[in-house]
Amino acid sequence: MVLKKARVLVIDDDTDVLFAMRMLLKTEVQEVVTEKNPELLLSLLSKQTFDVVFLDMNYKSTLGSGNEGLYWLGRIREKDPTATVIMITAHGEVSTAVRSLKAGATDFIVKPWHNKQLLETLEAALQQRATTGKNSAAGSAPRRPASFAEFDLLGQSEAMQEVFHKIEKVAPTEANVLLLGENGTGKELVAKALHQRSFRAAKPFITADLAAMSEGIFESELFGHKKGSFTDAREDRVGRFEAATGGTLFLDEIGNISLPQQAKLLTALQNRQVIPLGSNVPVPVDIRLISATNAPLYELAARNEFRKDLIYRLNTVEITLPPLRERGDDVLLLAKHFAGLYAARNRKPTPTFEPEALQKLKQHGWPGNVRELQHAVERAIILAEGDVLRAQDFRFSAMETPAPPSAAPLLPDGPLQLSEVEKSTILRVIERHNGNITKAAKELGLTRTALYRRLEKHDL
């Protein structure tokens, strides 16, 4: 809802970037204005109020500094100290973009961007703008929303009420938080809620998917590197730790990192500083750490596969998210929420559910948890014939009758297209691993990223 009411200004001298941004945002926000000449920026801001400004870092201008974005950011802040600005930067300019955060920018995106990530960045900036506005009227205390619905965290079950209670208690503190639970239970949403309800809400929220980082890029991604420190290091790069300074760093899939990676992470957390690759100069960092995993860390520690001293650093407070199958009528609450969301997104009337459909949803085991329910409702909204969702609109394919690990593949009857075989196999393997994407990808011989691409391809 916050997106739909937004007015957005995009300033970039690349017409292709402006066109791509306009095409992406025109159906997501109330208004999007694009301009290639930054000299007209202040004039535009004088004539109209914008909720967010996307500002490129470099222009073909007479400034010639390579840091024109910082100059124009300063001019915007002079005119409106409360302006919400998201910088647009190329990969090699990330260090400059981090400087822009210290100069008052809200966030930055790296081009070429992923559309979903850009929209999430925009929505987070809008939420932060609302937070800042309310805080300025009420002093420096962080916002306390009446519910967690704004973070898409919904639940009336006792298990979820306990989660909400812990978030309320922990968010205003500096305690490191370890989020446990199966894939698809909403760990990243909880991490964002903790950040937005903390005293760091106005500072960056930086995420890192550790499962997607190989040994070769782990240090560069987290700690940064200097130009020339390895073959492809053509520019200095700021790591996730430094980018998150003043704010929150969210390390996802932390149970997947190797023992050498654990040692390097532990050193950074103990010393509160990082040393970029190719440098001997420590860089101090000030972060609030939130980590997440679906791995059994304590079992791994008992087998000496995960450092106990690192666990102690991560889990000042633990929050375990319950699987959807243990949340009772929350399934129906979430299904109706997603139905309204995707009906609006697809310009359809909000549907009702026939009783048989609700019963089917409640009886399903949901190995993919909330994420699986979300996809199931979205698919039903798109394919349903009318404005009533029926039981037959929800199909769970092989996930309802998973094959045992040693059994031969159970494929649908009749002629099969290759894509159907792939879809059936993926669903079965994910079910076999109880929704654990990392293990499923490993069995399928894919990377996590490649598996997510196939899930998107098959609309799963």
C-alpha cells in the first residue's frame, strides 16, 4: 500500500536507465517522473513534492569529479534536510555510494539491478520515511506500530504471539539476534521488523546470503577489498560490514559457512573491525547483527562442524519461528491476506474462499511454509475463473504425496513435457528435504541461485 501512494523522481543521464525505471515503477507507484538533466533537479523539487528521489552517482557534466551524485545529494539536502534519496551506482562506485549514506542518502542500488530488489529497497525507504516523520514529532524514540502487518508478519496463533512479544522486547536493544526456523517461515521479515523497530531504523539494513558466497568471495563480500588485491579487483570495494555501519547487518544462512569462514567472522565480531583484502589497516564497524539459519547449529557444534564460541557471539537472544503447520488458523488468515494482496496487484476483485478450499488449505502440510502458501494463493488468483477460490484452484502437485528417498520418481500420468518432469522433480526433492532449499539444490546438482531461478520459471 505504501508503494501505491508514492511519488518518485528519477534523475539519470542514461535514457535507457530512465526508460527501464519508468516501465518498472509506473504500475507500482502513484507517479514517476524522470529527468536526464540534473541541473533541473532543484526546479522539479520546487514545483512538486516527491516521496523518494533516485539519484545517479555520475553525469556527463562540467563537474568532472566522478562524484557528481554527492554534489547533487548535497544540494537536495540543502533544500530539504528530510528528503529521502536512493543513489544509483555502478559496481565499481560502491565505495562512493557508501560515502553518500554518510552524507544523508537513505540507501543505494547497484546497476544493473534486480527489479524485485529495487522495489524492496524503495518500499523500505518509504517505510523509513514514515518512521522518521513520526519520530521527529515524538522525539528520538523508535516507532511502535500497533501491529506487525506492515512487515507482512501476520499471526494470531500463540506461537506467533510469542514471536511478536520477543521482537518487541529485543528490537530496542543492541543484542545480537539469532533467528531459527525452517525455510519459508519469514526469518528475513523478522530481521527487517527488528531493524525498523530499533534505534538504528534510520540507518542501513544490509543483507548477505552466506550460502551464495563461495570461499573465494566471502572475505571480499563481507570485509571489502582494495584495488589489485586479486585478479578481478579493479576498484576498491566496501564490504557488507562497513556498508552496514550505524545500522543492521543481516547474515542469512549462517549455518552453511565453513570452519575457516566461521573463524574470520568470529574475529570481525570480537574486534568490531574488519580488514579489507589487500590492506593492513583495520576499519572499525558499528553494527547490530542479526543472523538466521534453518540448520541445527547445536548439533553441528556437537560434531565440531560449527564453532561454539561463534554461536555465543550470534545468539545473545534466539527467536525460533514456528512452521506454518503448527500455526493453526494462521493458514487461513495468511491465505486471505495474500488473496487481497495479489488480487489488487493483478487488478482483480478481492476473492472469497469456498469452505472446501479453506479446508484443503488447512489440511495441507506446507513443507515450504509461508512462502509456499504465498505462491499457492498467487497462482490460484491468476488461474481462477471467477471471484470465488475453490478447492481445485489450489494444487500442490507431488508435494501432497512425497516419494520416499529411495523410490523411483513418481511422475504424472500421460505424455510429459520436459519442463513438467523438471517441475515434478524439483517439488519432490524440496519436499524430501522439508523445504530446505540448500539441501535440495545440492541433491539436484544446482546452486541455490539456479534453483530459485527454476522455482520462478515454474511459478512455484
